[in-house]
Amino acid sequence: MQLEHRHLDRHGLGWEAVTASAALIGLLFVAVSVRDDSIFGPKATPGGEALAITAFTGLVNSLVVSLLGLIPKVNIGEPAVIAAVIGDALDEG
């Protein structure tokens, strides 16, 4: 019996990163909707909203960089740096 070797190309790994990022964004939305009173509103814990926004920004940045990585012949270094700068600017504000 001979084992078949699978070739891991850039696109296969990229799709896994995109899928994982999208799933984590979905889970963040579920967590926020289940515990929305502790994140938003008068009984919110201090810093809960900022933490939710920071998590969302980080996950969206990873999704965007992963999607850009699926485009052939695109150097994802520049978009990754741009996403990091935008994320940093949004987190400080």
C-alpha cells in the first residue's frame, strides 16, 4: 500500500487561515450577543467595550491579510504592515 503525498500550496494554507479568521469573528459576535449587557450598557464592566473592539479589529486584520494572501503574485508584507498600522491607530483612539 502506497501513501499519497499531498502538496500544500499557498492557496490551500491561505484558505485555512481565511476560514479560521472568519470563524473566530463569528464566535466573537456570538460571545458579544450572549453577554451584551456586560459589554455595552449601564452595567458594563470597565474596558469590556474596548476589549471587544480590539479583538474585532485584530480578527478583521488577520482576515484581510489572509484574503490578500490568496491573490497570486501579491507580496502580503505591505498589506500586513498597513493593516497593523490601521489596527494600532484604531486601538489607540
